Amino acid sequence: MKLLIAITTLFLSTFAHSSVYFGPPDGENIIDIESKDGYLFKVESGIYVQAHSEEFVLGIATLFENLKQTRTGRAIINQTSHYAPIALPNKERALAFHTEGLVDGTIEKIHVVIRPPRGGKQFVTEPLIASPEFVNYQSNGLGVPAVIYFDIDNAVLIPGDSTIIEPSIALGHELIHARDYLTGGLPTGTQRIRHRAPVAGTTHNGEEFTEGEVVEFSLMKREIEATGLSYQKGSTKLKTLTTSRQSSIERRESVMNVWEEALKNKSVSKADYARVKTNIQRLKSEVPVSEYHLSKEFGNEARDMYWPGSMIDYSSTPTDITLKSVKQTTSGVLSSTSLSTTKVSEALHSNPQSLLLISTSLIERKNGFPKLDKVLRTALELAIKADRKVILLEGDNFSSLTEVEKRLTVATIEKAADSIKKGNTPSSVIQINADEISNEGRDLLTQSEQVVLISTNDDISALTMSENIAGSSQKLLVNRIVRSDQPNPSVIYANRLRWSKLAEKDNVTLVANSRLPKSKKCWSL
């Protein structure tokens, strides 16, 4: 007879979904560069956030998740993550920081650093170099690391409009600048522009203009590129690289001529040659990106001109950073309800003494009645078909239910198990108070050599139970499911540290949600 046991655990409070590892510095996910500005927190490969504020780190991480929901956003992240500064043969490449106390390999991983606003720098991207001798590398094809100063608390209004430039789009704009720095392809010079002014202002020559007046001014080519004005005006097709970007790519590709000659003369190693060649070859498949592309895919209004802040006064409004649901993306909106069926199935089949522990937090309610979605049904099916026992863990929300609602919840689980099992012996649920767990229930847990726990991302009961199990010699695999796109405002930093501490244990595996980085330690904490 299948036995489903309901176990109630004490819980502390709630915590929010995050794709950032908050453990001690490890030289990979958190890098200590001994800076007063704080640690570097990895949000994507090659991209780090440097701040003392936990809220800032999580805010930037959320904006990256939003960007991943669009084709252009994913392309921008891919470019800034994988493009890296290079050097001429037997010369030094530009690094973001001095390497005292750190191996060169660690510093070389740092492509882009994102910091809070500082000294009037609010939405600004600059080169980040340890030595001024590399300044010219930003436009000669070799490349330099970049730093972005970004404000997550305020959104800028499109001049002459009440529409904001969405923070995710604003970050994408700055990341494009960073991409240009990394590839040594930062456009130089200016271009004369004529456009109708959305508001009154002053030209670079000190001449005043009024709203609606046609103004002629010089606009930096780097802003024309990042904003995507040639795409907005229709002079460049959306799937075609701009003339400016194509020239930058060709300039970087020409560096290979020097390396090929050096390899021929045996003055460089094959490994160094291959590393440079691989990085340059990534440019061949580059996808056109711009702020205009992002605006279209997010379904937002795109600005038709970039007005320098020295010419007009920009207005801003306070904003909240939230995860978005994007319907305009051309492919694959990332799911927020991801069950790793492969890992769960492998864990259940790897040991005959394994069991599945399911939290009631996964059970949604519709019109007052419990409802099992595909995630929960799939988990039940994996366990029952593997002939493994299933334990029902009372989640955080269970104690707030009425007695009738509790019985309905348990009955729904029993019915689902029976339909999967297709047997004549009905399933039964034994509810046990946390302070009075029966011998039968305790035996099932202690006799199991492998426990698979599935719960919602914000279930503290699952955290407490995980800590209890992790304290034994049992193996524990935890798959938490993000149910809501709205980050919980009551973030408890201590709880993320508890998950971080669990993750470091040899007998514990935390399965990353599909939203999260694939890095070993970047779990949803």
C-alpha cells in the first residue's frame, strides 16, 4: 500500500527568488578584490555586480531575467558574456583590476562590472581598466572591460512623453555599450543630426531652442549605435548589422593577421593563438541588437532620437524592479514552473531506498478547491512508477486552511496517486504533528538513503525540512519551483544564507530553475 505521510514543520518567514549566490567569496561566483566598493557578485558569465546593497544585486539580477525573455536580450547577454578583450602577440591584455593577491585567470573572467549610481553617473558605461595605457584598446579592435553605473530606483522618461524607458531596456542599452568596449569596437566621432526637439533646451554651442523647433546638433556615434536609430529610421534592416558595427567587427578580425604571422614564426603558443581565434570567431555569428530591437520585443514605445543630457533636462520617476511576462518575444519565454524531470527521475531510480517529499505549497486552489498542476502530477507519476514512497510535507500555507480544506487537499493527493497507480488498493494519508511524528513516519524518513524534495521557491517549511535531512547521512535533492513572477518584498537575507550553507554540503544538491545560471553555485537562494 502506498503510504503518504503529512509532516508539519515549523517555519520562520518568507524569502524571494534570486539567481545570485550569497555565500562566502569563492573566486568564481563571488570575487573579493579587496575594494571598498564591495564584492563582485556574478549574475552571468563574465558579468558581475559590485555593491554593498543586497537589494541592488537582486534588482540587477531581476533585470537580467527580464532581458532573457526576449531574443535581443538573450543575444546582448550572450555577447557581453562571451566577448573578451584580447591582446597582440606577447603583449598584455586590458584587465579590469590589478591582480595582486588574485590569479590572472580570475581577473580575466571579469568582462563587465555593474555598480550603483556614483558622482552624477546614473546610466553611464565607461572603460574599466587597471592601467591607462590600455585606453586606446576600446576602439582599436583589442577591447577593454567595462563598468556600468545604473540606477534601479528611478526610470527615465522619454523626452516630451510620459512613457518611461523600461529599466530592462535601459540596462540593455548600457550592455550594448559594454559589448562595444569589450570588442574594441566603440564607435568614435559624431554625426550631424537634424530633429524636432521634444522639449526646450540648449545646443552644445549655447544656443537655446524651443519645443517643436528643428534642431541640428552633433550626436556621438556610440549612442546612434546603441539606441538603434538607423533601425528606427528604416535605413538598416532589423536583421542586418549596421555599417558602423560591421566595420568594428572587421577591425577586430584583422588582429588575427598579426597572430597568424606570430604563430607561423613560432613566437606564440598554439594555446594562446587558439584562445584569441575562438574569441574573434564568435563575431561571425553576431546577432544585430539595439535599444530599438528591445523596445519592439518588449512591446514598449521606442524613442525616435537620443538627446544628449547636456542639451535637455531628463525627467525620471521612481520605479519598482519586477519580473516581466513578455508575449512579444520571438521564441521561448522562460518558464517559471520548471521541474527537472531528468534529475528527479535519476535520483529516484538510483536508490531503491529513495522517496519523494512533496510540499503542499505546490497545490494551488481554484474556487476554494485544491488543484494539482502538471508539475505536481509529473512528480507524483515519477515516484509512483518507480515504486517509491511519497511523503506529503505540510507547507507554509497549510496551517491557514480550514479542517475541511485540509481534508480536501489530502484527498486530492490520494485521488491523483490512485489514478496514476491504477491499483485496487487505495492510497491513504497519515497526518502527523511536527512535535508528534509517528514511529512509522520517522522510520520512512530515516530508512531512506535518498530524499527528493519538491516545493515552491518561497516555502520555509521546505527549507527547515531540508536542513533536518541534510544533517544526516542521507542524500538530498531539492527542486524548488518559482510560482510567481512577482518577487516577494519581504526578503530575508538570512534565509538565503541558510540555503547557501545547505548547498555547500556534499550530500545536498539544489536543482537550478530554468531561470537561473547553470554555474555550480548559482542556485535559487
